[in-house]
Amino acid sequence: MTRSQGEAPGARLSVERMCMLAGVSRAAYYRAWTHSDPLREETALRDVIQRLALANRHYGYRRIGALLGREGWCVNHKRVVRLMREDNLLCLTKPLFRPPTTDARHSWRVWPNLARHLMPMATNQLWVADITYVRLAEAFIYLAVVLDAFSRRVVGWAMADHLRASLALDALEMALASREVIAGGLVHHSDRGIQYACGDYIARLEAAGIQPSMSRAGCPYDNAMAESFMRTLKHEEVDASAYRDLAHARAAIGEFIETAYNRQRLHSALAYLSPMEFELFQPLGCCAAAQGFNATGLSVISCLTQGVQLKDDLRPPLQCRAKYRTSRLATCWAGCCRAHRDGRPGA
């Protein structure tokens, strides 16, 4: 089909005009379209889903859907589930044996649970800590981590072939070296294990002005955030790897924590942002963290990483309250709304 005479080079023909010039009916045009274009679109979508699923082999349909949205695809979650099921994009299973890592049979003081009803509104208000095992070919090694509960970011970690208190202390020292802690403004929550209740660990917390907190007896839900990280680590890194020795495991798990988890992994509790992205939104207010992209389509993440100053009219609108229902973001939204209403800066 050629462009009619007198038509501007950049003009687009309507379907009706093209059908008239070609001498076919519109019904025939759409009948041919349904036999070709949808199939090409689904093939392209399958290719993108397979690429994302292979690059993020433990992502479910929700996170794959979020990644599709970042790449410009508007796809219903049920369609993503169907395509992933048809293409057999399944996750790996976990081994059943779990050696114990917590020994609460000791005479040290058990500190009250301060984190049970604490909702952090900024970084360095609540840290959670835990220890887990990592399987080698013929032995077990152990990993201690410290997470910032506001952003789920791992701020300290250490690995060793023992369960002495020095393992937990090494992770704590890394966290203290990477963060600026205000004395009296931070709660450190853990289980009742002897590594966290012993005198050396409590003395280091008190020297830094950190208030200890411990879970209730036999209640892992009190430290659910740290347990969730351990599950993610096992599901997405450890269970899919075969480590030769401690050095190999330390290098591989360190790469996963610092690069994949802290910088890239999307968290449903953080509005499908990574921990570092969520912390970058903190100076802009939590409405920006919940929205992720403003009304103009400009990525706030790219603006922050490129050092671009966001104007007030480009900041995310208040409509984000209907989309994100988590308790923290709902509370943050309420504060941002009050700031908008009162005209305070930083809303």
C-alpha cells in the first residue's frame, strides 16, 4: 500500500482509510489481525517472562509481573501465572534437615521484647538479627546477619564454622561500621540464643547506646523479618549452590547479599522496590517510596541515582494510598498527607 498523493510524510492512515485504499473490508482486516498480531505479542511476552524468570530464578508471578511493568508491559497477573505454568518456570525445593542454631538454655538475662509493637519510620531505629546454617559437602557452617527493619537491608553479616558469640559480634561490628547510630535511638532485636544474650554481646550493644530486645520463648514470629530473610537466602542462593568450603561460601553468599539482595531484589513489603531503592526514597517521603514512578512517567529511582533534583510538581501524588495497604506504608501515607495538607516541606 502506498501513501496517497498530497498526504504529509509523517501522517498516519486510519484503519478505515487503509482498508478503502486496499479494497478490503474492515472485518477482513480485523479477522487477519486476530490470526497474527496477538500471537506475535504473546510470543514476545513469553520471551520476556522466560528471560526474567531465568535471570531471577526464584521470583514468583508477583515479582515477575513487577519486573514486566518496569519494562513497559501491562500484563494481568493471571496471565503471568498461566504463561509461567505452561513454560514450567518452577522454583527449587529446599532440603528438610535443619540443624539447630539457637540455644536458649543459659543463665544470662533475657531482655524484654521491645520490637513487638515497634513500627520503624526511618533507618537505624530497629535492627533484627539471627543466625542460620549453610550446608557444605561434608560439614555445616553458620551465617549471622543484622538487618535494618525499615528497609530490610542487610547492614552486617559474618560467616564461620562455629556458633560462638564472636560470630554474632563480627556481624554486629560490620553493622556499626556501616551505619551512624544515635545513642538511645536504636533497638536491637534477636532471639534468646546464647550468642545474643551473653555478656560480650550485650556489653557491645550498651557501649554503642543500643537497647537490646529479645523474642518471646518459642515464638519465631517475633523475629519474622530475620526469618524471612533466611528463607529468601536459602531459597534463592544456598539451596541452588554447592559450596566447596567456607571461603567459597563466604564469597558467593557475600555477593548475593551485597548485590542481589540489597540492590536488586524486589520486596513486596516495600512496594516492589529493593532495600537500597527504598532507603533512597526516604528523604522524599514515603508516598514516593510507595509510588515508585510519578504521574509524568519519570522514574524517581533514575532521578536519585543520577543526582537529579526533583521538583515539587513531579513528586508522586497522594493517590498512592489506595494501592499499597501494608501497615507501614499506610502509616507513612497518613503522615505525608498531613504534611501536604499543612504545607510543610518534604511532603
